[in-house]
Amino acid sequence: MANNKSGGSPFGKTLNTSLVPVLGFTDNTNPQISISAPKTTMTLLMSEPNRTLKGHKLLILSPMPASQHLIDQIKALFPDLEIAYHQLAWGVRDTSSVVPSGEWKDVTILLTGSGLPEKEQAPKLQYVQLFSAGANHILDHPLFKETDIVFCTANGVHG
């Protein structure tokens, strides 16, 4: 670890000013950033962006009937994204009446009002986008409280 003469955190101002970031490419598919300081080298490998969302599955739980036009627009932007759509009344948290239990196993992205799976049902879930501006209605759900899944609200879009 580099010596920080200021006596504070090793990530303080003195250390940060001595680092020299270098962006390099080991080949065409493996970009990396190397950060060097005296007697310290750290390499961060970055993967290429997944612009088509290959390997991801979006599940939409909406109180509105499915819009093929909307689904076609999403598929045009992300051609490899698998999309499933189920109608679920607003405020209904139990999804078992509309989503077959086996469908959750591959879901990585969820767009929903209130309907959430049990955490064991959706082992690949990474991101939940709520239709609502607030999240008070899901704060006590185990998927929110007991996992590292990212939750986002629609705060600011309803204007």
C-alpha cells in the first residue's frame, strides 16, 4: 500500500494525486485500466458493454394490457433481450396468479408496480424498476430488504 504522508486514509488527497491512470488494450476485446503509484500497481479489467442485452430477460408486470408496439420498440433497441409480459392489477403484490413459477428463474430485469417474486424464485434478478415515484409499498418485502438487487423508482417522470 502506498504511503500517505498526510496520515489520513490511504485513499486521501495525497495518494490520489500520485496515481497515474493509463488506459490500455491488451487486445481488441480486453480493455484494461492500469493505475500505478510508487511500488503499487492495480489493473482493472473492463468487459465490453452488452449493447444488445444478450443473456438478459425482462419481465414486465403492468396493470395495462400488453402493447406490441412498445415491445417492438424495446426489441429494436435490444435485439437479444428476451421479454415476457403479464398483466397484473396495480397494488397486487402476489404474482403467482399471472407468472408461472418457472418463468422467474431466468429473469434479470423486472419492471413492475408492486408485484415482486420471493427472492428464491428469481435467482438471477439484478434490477427492479418500479412504475411508482416512491417505494414505500415494497420496503418491507424480503427481495428489497435482504438482497443486493438494485431498485429504482420513477421519481421525476410523472409530471
